[in-house]
Amino acid sequence: MEKTNKSFRKLTKTEEWVIVHKGTEPPFSGEYNNFFQKGTYHCKRCNKPLYRSEAKFKSGCGWPSFDEEIKGAVKRIPDPDGIRIEIQCANCGAHLGHVFEGEGFTPKNVRHCVNSIALIFIPD
């Protein structure tokens, strides 16, 4: 169930389409796809920290990829398609993207495929 809160950031129509209505930004279009500065990625909707830059890796899939979330920051939910697993901000329920396992990109063998538009980067 989506939480509502007056402290949530006001979203653009495109941000709302992805974050609230579970859309997907086009591949290779997001500002964080090829971005590798040191810092923390936060939820664009509620500003809670989700991922550290050390967990980000280049997967070539067209969206930012992470092999580990900040403990307790992301929840996994079966996608309505019955195949994928959706990832959401555990604090506000914002749609982030999907998680995939067994692809072998990193030793952790997990890829959080995240829409850039769902994130805000805070440098160290």
C-alpha cells in the first residue's frame, strides 16, 4: 500500500509516472547510468538513503545497477507479471525498479536495476 505524507517531495509528471505509477525510464537515458562518484543514493520521493556508491557497478543494461542496498532500505515485492521482483523504498513505497539474481555481474550475484529518476545522489 502506498504511503502518503505531506513531507514527500513534489514530483514532476515524469517522476510521478515512474515512482508512483511504476513506470520505467528509457534505457541509457538516466543521469546516474554512467555516474560513479562517491556518495549515497537517496529516494527521490522521501529522501531516505537507499544505496552507497560502493555497491554500484557497470552492468551495461541501461539503468544504474547496485549489488547491495543499505540494510532495511529496500523491500522486494513480486511483480504483477509473475516473473520479476519489484523493488520499492521501504520507507515510502516508491517504485525503484526490479532486482535480478544469478546473472554473475558481481560476486554477490544480485543486480538492483534502478530508475535514475527515482534517485537523488548526495556526494560524500
